[in-house]
Amino acid sequence: MFSEVAWNKPKQWHLDLSSSKITMTERVIAIVFFSGLTALSAQIAFSVPWTPVPYTFQTFAVLVTGVYLRRNDAFASGCLYLMVGALGAPVFASGEGQLFTGGKLIASGGYLLAFPVASALVAEGLDRSRKAGVADLKAQIICWVVAMLPVYVVGTLWLAESYSVDFAQAFEWGVEPFLIWDFAKILVMALITTKVWSYSPQED
């Protein structure tokens, strides 16, 4: 299993896990693994008085999924995460196991629904770098930034609807407090993927 993955070369794991050489079974395992990683990361959460949206490491896991898996697999991993949560498993922030309550999407549901798209967009940037054989900084930065747009937009729109407030108030609650937090995650990952990782299987 995963015979094509050079486990002694962690800087190349993203090449191997997104490779066309891995089998369908291995792809499924990777999809499930990163879906589980997102669920675990969601449990690292804390609330603050100025926003009803908790700070979590969930988004970080969503971005990590995109940097290790190819685009379609990253999207599938996010969808699996949502499906498991919709079925009642406690995979959301602070052990919540509901995507719908009272027949209505939960207040943070807009953010959750955008996660598969965010992972796929990050993966697109990494896929371009892998195909080029070098870190395509421009493509990666564009995809990192664009990946957060659906999360912010869809999340804020639904937050406004859920709390019956205008978009400006929802933006103040659901985006402004997280801009630095999310930028720090993106900066860390972008530095690793462009400065540390290799894009040639021959590199050590």
C-alpha cells in the first residue's frame, strides 16, 4: 500500500499523494484521511465574545488537504467531511454533529459548504506547480487568496440570514476577526510549499 510514496522524503509527499501512479484504493484512503484530519482540527476551537463564530484549526486542515491532494480528490475529501457531519457524526467545531437543525442549515453552515471548493482551489495552485516542476509562486498565491473568497462570501451571507442581520454586521462577526488568523495560516503554508517543498522527484 502506498508503495509509490517516498516516506523518507517528506518534502515530496505532496508529489506522491497527488500522483497519477497511486491506485484508486490509495486515493480513497487519502481522501478519508484528510477528511478525518479536518474533523480532528475542528475540535481545536475556542469562542470569543465579539463573534458567534469560533476560532478553529478547521480551515488550516482544509488548506492542507488542498496542498497534498490533487484537485478532485481535495474536493471529494471536503464533501465526505460534510456528508459525515450531515449524518450526525460529531465532526464540526467543538464536537457538534449537526449540519442542519430544525430543517435549516446551521449558522456556520455557509463556511462549511464552501470548504470543498476552497480545498480544490488550493489544490489547483499546487497542481500547476507540480506540472511545472517548480513552485509557481504566482499561481499559488492567487489560488490561496481566491480559495478564501467562497468561504468568506457564502459564510457571511448565510450568517446574516441565520441571525437576521445585514451583511455588514455578519461581515464584522464572521470575517473581520479572522482575517489576520487566516492570513497567518496561508503565510505559513505558502512559505512551506514555495520555500521548503521540492517539485522534482529526483530532489532530496
